[in-house]
Amino acid sequence: MASDQTRSAILAAAERLYADRGFGDVTLRDIVAEANVNLAAVNYHFGSKDELIAELFVTRSIQTNRERLNELKAAEENGGGRASIEDIMRALVGPTLRGCLGPDREGSTAARFMIRASIESVPPIRRIKNREVDHLRKFAAAMRRAMPGRDDTELYWGLHFALAMAHHTIREKERLLRLSEGKCDLDDVRAIIDRVVTVSVMVLTMGDVPAKPAARPVVVHGRLTRQDL
């Protein structure tokens, strides 16, 4: 088998096994058996199991992030350089939700792998997520242009909450189906995106939350109580 074919076979086999069984239960020997290659080939092309997982995650993430940024660029071009906050949020969460949910996607190996990556917090994926934030900075900059008077901190929290809603929906879809007794349609991906976008925009446009007044000390007979200490 040619070197490129060997590498592709290892990646395809690893993605299938990780999607089916998770990261903890799959060994390198399982992968080489599935790919019909020897262990030396895995070490040659990837060096370790962590590097193999990282390669798979980066490859899938690049596709999603490219789609995100293309949608963001189109939204800003349509808006004359400034997209609406609704379109920005849609570009942020839409590709992720479409990539993992819906009857035409969630059965695919790629979608099941990314769902595993979202559920199982393994070190190589966690390191990549914590390191690769440049594409998110572009969304933050677009949000700043869309809402020039809004505090940067609020924009970052809004971005964070939008991503959290999208990923939690993907991770906990079975729980939501059981809880709602099937009333929440997880196959209607467009409606799910609309809901996440609506809530995200609501949070960002609702105005500043008034500061909670500081609690006053409770004084009993002119003395501070233990509650004040």
C-alpha cells in the first residue's frame, strides 16, 4: 500500500472506531487491525495515539471553521461591511449544528466522531480547543462592528453562551428527547438553529443587567451577628 493510502486508511479506520466506541476503549492495535496495516505505520505517520486523535479533530474542525468564516464573510458583504448580530450568530452556530444533527448527517462517521469529541474531554482535543481561537476572534470583531456600543466583555460572554448552547444541544439530544417526550424535534435542524440564535441575540441586546445591591449587615441589638463575619 502506498504511503498516502496507508495514512488515509489509518485515519479512516481510527475515525470509524472512535465514532463507534469512544476514545478510551480504542487501542492502536484495534486501529491497525481495522486499517490492515502494521503498528510501525501508525508510529511513522502520527507518532502516537494522541497525535492521531489531534489530526482527525483538526481536519474536521477546519472544515467547520471554514464554513463558519465563509458564512460570516458573506453576511458582512451583504451588510456593506457590517453584518447583523443575528447573521453573525447564525454563521457561528449553524455549521456546527448542521454538521452533527439531522437524519442526513448524524449517522455519518464524521458527525459521530465530532459528537464523541464534544462529549469526551480527551487531552489532545482539549489542548487544540484551548489553543485555536483565531477564528473566534474574527467573530468577536464582527460582533463589535455590529454592536459598537456594547462592552467587549458582554460580547465575549454572548459568543461563549451561543457556542455552549449549540454544543450542549448536540451532546444532550437524547436527554432532551426523553425529557420532552419527543415534543422537541431534533431532526428540524433549521428550527434548532433559529432557537439558539434567538436566545443568543436576546442575551446580547437585552441591555445591561442592573447590579445587585450589596447586602446590608444584619444588626441585632446594635451588634454584628455571625452572618456578617
